[in-house]
Amino acid sequence: MDAITRPASPAWPLRWPHAGYPSARPSMATLSLLGCTAACTVMAAVMSIHAGQAQAQAPADTKITRPIRMIVPYVPGGGTDTLARIVAPFMSEAFGQTVLVDNRPGASSTLGTQIVAQAVPDGHTIGMIDAAFLINPSLLGKLPYDKLKDFSPIVLVATSPLVLLVHPAVRATSVKELVALAKIQPGKLTFGSAGNGTAVHLAGEQLRSVAGIDLQHIAYKGAGQSIGEVLGGQITMVFTTPSGGRQHAASGKLRALGITSPKRFSGMADVPTFAESGLPGVDAATINGLVGPARLPQDYVQRVNAAVMRGLQRRETQDRLQELGFDVAGGTPAQFGSWIVAETAKWAKVVKESGAKPE
């Protein structure tokens, strides 16, 4: 992605994760790619989301009388936790109440997410989700909640592209050369990930599918271990976030071949996008957004959305997110809800084609 735009006056959306996001409904191009059956499913799901929002009739001014809990389904210190702690003060300013970040890790993030789904929809409990929210329905199968019916989308906070890194010994200095190398050595090149079904794993599966190449996937117990293996030359390549990869690329210990953002990312501006390399379908990214339980009062949803949008427009916030490897997102609750539907369908297709299974 390019440098984050800093408007002279408040204006949004600030940044979109992909071209389809500005529409409150999935684009016809997206629907045609999903096919007739999937398209009907997507549209029905979108209508379900909007219907659920419309049913949430509430007083004109929802009263927040005690601290708000923001559930993070991971341990402290990760990207999702960090973003939650950046966003929490924006809500405190708007509601005059403390926003407490409550870390509830476990069960591939479903434990904390279930707490949000089952919370009383009075505005005192919301949650910060990530890419697992989109992937888990197809990866894990039966969940203790319905990803569409049990949640109120509030705002997409930020996205982070993924960068493809290879060991310097690999005889490829571009994505095109890597694809050519893989085609003459089918099944010989390996890519590591932080675990089965993670965003970085499915990025590799996207590359394998879109480029029509045969790669060997090796799952590790976390991103640090997979990066260590590619640094040591035990595996060929790895996808990771800019924050996890740019130091190694800058030092020459690893070579960055491509990045999944629609435009070049400002923190790694010398790395071409996959679209520039002829593979626009490789677009995996990490995401973070706020959701609440179903039937949240709409005045509350709009107030939280507006508070977060104001916070994201601040230069210091944008600088901090850029430093962490994120790009500001934003947008309306309806746009976020429609985006969740389309992205969930996209990742279901990748999971099915790859045969990815939970660990």
C-alpha cells in the first residue's frame, strides 16, 4: 500500500483493503467469481445482516453506565491486542467511560469471540476480531456462534498486507522468477507458516492456486519459528507481515519478492505488489475490526463507529499504525458487514481447495 493519506479535513473512508470494499454490497464481479450458488448465499447473508441491524430499534441515546469491555481473543502483546489498546481511548472519549481490554485467548480465537456473541447487547461488551473470524467458519466447521447472525459489525479498523520473503540462496529475484522456478521443480519448493489455517498459510495456498504451482507447506508453532527456518535456509519462503519481515529484508538476510496490498506499502516501497507481478488474486491480508453482539442499538453502533473514525484520522494514530505495519481502514458498519460476507466466502473457497485442516 502507498503512504497513508492524511486529509486536510475530516474525510472518510480513509483506506480500503480492496477495490470491492467501498460498496455496501458485494460487487457483481465478486458475485460472479463466487458463482451462482455462492452469490445467492452472499446476498442472502447481506440481507440477513441488514435485517438484523434494522431490528435493533433502541432509545435515541443508549446509556453507557459502567466501563466497556473490549474482548481480545488472544494473549496480550500481539497485533490484535495492540490495536485494541490504540482504539480503546477513542471510545473512552466518546462515552466518558473506561474501556477495558479483556484478553480471552483459546480455541483458535473462538473462546473470546463466543463471549462477544453471547453478551447482552447493551453496549457494554464489544470485541476486536482478526482474520481468524473470516477463516474459522470454513476451517473449523461447527462453531459455538453464527458469524453473521450473532454479531453486529461496527467498523473495520486496520489491515496489514503480507510480504513474501525467500532465502537469498533461492534463484529468484521476483515473483515471476519464483513461479518459473517452481514450475520446473514441482513440489520441491517449500513455504512455512505460523500454523494450519492461519492467514499466512492461506496466502501460500493462494499463491499455489493462482500461479498454478506445486509448493510444499510446512506448519510451525508460530510465526517466529517459521521465519527462523527460512533465515536458516531450511525452507524456501514464508509470508509474514511487514512488521515481521522488513528488518530481515533491509538487512539482506532475506529477499522480499512481493506484497499482497493493492498498492505498494509505504514501509517497503521497493517491494512490488503481486498485482504488479501479474498475480492480482494473491491478496491475503491480516485484518482487525470491532464487532458487538447481535441487536446492538444502532445509535450506539454509529457512535462507536464515529469515535473510531475520528481517532483514525489523527496523524499520530496513522503514524503509529504505519510503524506497526498496518494501514488505516475505516468505513461504515454496513460496509464492514458486507465485506465480512464476501471475505468469508473467499476464504472458504481457499480452505476447500487447499484441504487445510485445523491443528
